[in-house]
Amino acid sequence: MDKLLIAGGQKLQGRVKVSGAKNAALALIAAAVLAEGETVLENVPRIADVEVLLHILDDLGAKVSWLEENTLALNIPAAVGIATPYNLAKRLRASNLLLGPLLSRRGEAQVPLPGGCNIGTRPMDLHLKGLQALGAAIELEHGYVKASGSPQGNRVYLDFPSVGATENIMMAATRAQGITVIENVAKEPEIVDLANFLNAMGAKVRGAGTDLIKIEGVPELHGTRYSVIPDRIEAGTMMLAAAITGGNVVIQNVINRHLQPIIAKLQETGAQVIEGEGELQVIGTAEIKPTDIKTLPYPGFPTDMQSQMMALLSLSQGTSVIVETVFENRLQLGEELKRMGANIKVEGQTAVVIGVEKLYGAEVKACDLRSGAALVLAGLAAEGETSINQVHLIDRGYEKLEEKLRSLGADMRRISVD
Ligand code: EPZ
């Protein structure tokens, strides 16, 4: 197990390039299974979650090779396997995104029911309701979800705009008989990226990014070459690293419109955000202002940035209220920040953050990917040394995080502990 040691107090300065989006890359890798033959994906981040999904694809018979650092070639066989292995799939909830593609390609699919994870129970009821609407028979046995049948176009209404459920139903519908209309869908940029990728493979997907997606089934899809969008959550994390250290950082390789909810909130805290062409500059302020956060599906404030904002607001000049509406257990960071001197009270889905003058370095642990990233931000601003445990959770979703932050002046290093 590794630890990150951070000596706080450095103002971050310089330029940093954002990697490809984890939550787009995972969906696109799963979607590649829809077409026999070769697909090449560019701008794929080398992160643990991607490596696990590629290991699963390998297990299903796909040929996986890295052509360059971030360029991936996938060769999908005619008889791709239908059952994802538990020992790998349990490490990655997103492995459930193989349900739709495997059902479409082979008429059957088996994925492990997701275990609970730190941020909540994360059921799959909306995924399964959608696939059943497309005619799939669903069985739950021995901890597995088994789907079978040949998808037929239909109308599906999602009770909640679930990102994963939207993606699974979209993928299952691409080669269904007839037309599928999905209502109350997720509108995240990663959904639009998936739709663009599917259309590049020969699918007919319309409306991604709106509340309603319409898909006309086609007989076959073909491999393609496609570049993954930049990671808006990594960009947001870097923006807050500049803000929390009172630094001045240019974040490159971003799609500004994906960052509007984060830019708006960050400006409310007093940071300056200067937008350029595919990049933005963040200039932090010594007087961080409080603000209130309510996480919502896109285009609301993203739940994946909530922990990072809690770290920033811990140092504000007032009181902030954070309401987490998307996951039922995503405020645990409060307990770790309190060990660094923060003043936070968590009641159910609400955290009241009373700003303090300083945070102090401490031995802390990541509970999940984003609370781990938030502890890095807190460590960058804290007085003294912070030691972060469970760093493998951060490695799930951030490519070369230490390298990038050190290039901006952060005093941090990774040590291995047994
Ligand atoms: C995706 O997870 C992201 N992961 C998450 O990012 C992100 O936080 C989440 O969307 C919301 O934006 C990937 O894309 C790989 P949901 P997903 O289905 O698809 C409930 C990160 O840090 N729900 O939109 O699992 C669910 O329990 C990760 O990068 C059901 O009740 O999210 C949750 O409370 C964390 N039934 C809410 O909906 C279902 O069938 C949102 O889940 C599905 C979901």
C-alpha cells in the first residue's frame, strides 16, 4: 500500500494538462464490445479503473494493446465471452456497463451484482428496468445479474437520470429491432461523448445531452477511431488546487462549457477564473468566501466535486452548507478533515462547514476516490505534513496526479508501506 506525503504551504503556479475523462473512457471501452473487429481510442487515461476494465475485456477474449501512452487498440472477437469474472468486476462498479453491449452482441450477459461501496449502496434497478423494457429477461442468482434475449425497441422512462442506466440502455438499443426512446436520461458530457462514439460506429443516436434520447436500431456496428473528451472532474480538482493554495494555474485541454457549474461556484468563493480557448486560468485568493453547495445531476453542481469543495470551504471566512442529493453516503470526508482542524458538522445529507484560519497536517485516509483527492487539496494548504493512506483509491481516477501537482510546485512524494 502506498502513502502520499505532502508538505503544505506552497502556492501552486504554472500550467497543467488535463487527461482524458475516466467516466467517458470506461463507457467507451464497454461500448467498443458492440462491434466485432478493431476500435482505437485516443486520450485514454492510464488509471487503475481503466486497467481493471481492460483486464475484464481481455478475460472476455478481446485483444487489448496500447499503441502509444494514451492510445488504446481493442480487437473484439465474434464470440466475445458473456460472463464478467467476479474477482475483477467486484473492483469496478462500471463493469456493469458491459450488460448492454454483451446482451446486444450475444443475446446474454452476466455481471456480478455490485457490492456496496463507500459512497452508497449503488443499486442497479434502473439499469435492469430499462433492459427489461427492451425485452430482456433478467435473473438474479448467486450474486449475479443474468440478462438474456434479443433487444427490441421500446419507450423507457428513468425514475432518476442515472448515468450508468442511461449508458446501458443506450448501448443495448443501438442494435435493437426498431426504435427506442429513453426519457428523463442523464445529460452529463460523458453521455454525449458515448452517443458521438456510438454514432461513429454506425449507430443512430439522437438527443444526447437533452432529457430525451431516441435510438433507431441498426443491424451491425463497426469499429472506429475516437478520442475521449477531457476529464471535467480532474480539471475541477486542479482548479480547486490553485484556489486552495492561493496560487495561479493555467489548466489546459479542457472543454469550458463542461466546467460552468464548477467555475460559477469557484468564483463565488472569491477565486478569479479567466477562460481561454480550451484552457482556463485560476487565481486563488487569500480570503476564501463561504458559499452553499447542492449536488445535482448535470448541469447542476457535480457530486464528484463535492468533496473537493468541502476541503476548500473548510478554509473560508464564514459558514457554508453542503447538501449531497445524488449519493446517500458521500459526506464522510468531514471526519478526516476534522482531524486536520476543520470545523464540520454532518447531519444526514447535509454538512455545515464553518471556516477555520488554518488546517494542520495529519495522518488521514481516503474513503473513496474523490475524498482522497480532497485530502490532497487539504494537505497542499495545511501547515505541516499530511500523510494520506489508501492512495490506491486516488489512483483509480487520477493519472500522474503527483507528477502534475509537483510540476506546479507542490512538495509531495509517494512512499510504499507494506
Ligand atoms: C457515474 O456513476 C459516475 N461513474 C460516478 O463517478 C458519478 O458520481 C455518478 O455517475 C453521478 O454523476 C462512472 O461514470 C463510471 P448514477 P453511476 O447511476 O452511473 C442511484 C467518480 O468519482 N441509482 O448516476 O453509478 C445511485 O445509487 C464516480 O468518478 C439507483 O438508485 O451513477 C446513486 O445514488 C463516483 N439505481 C444515483 O442513482 C440505479 O439503477 C446516481 O447514480 C442506478 C443508480
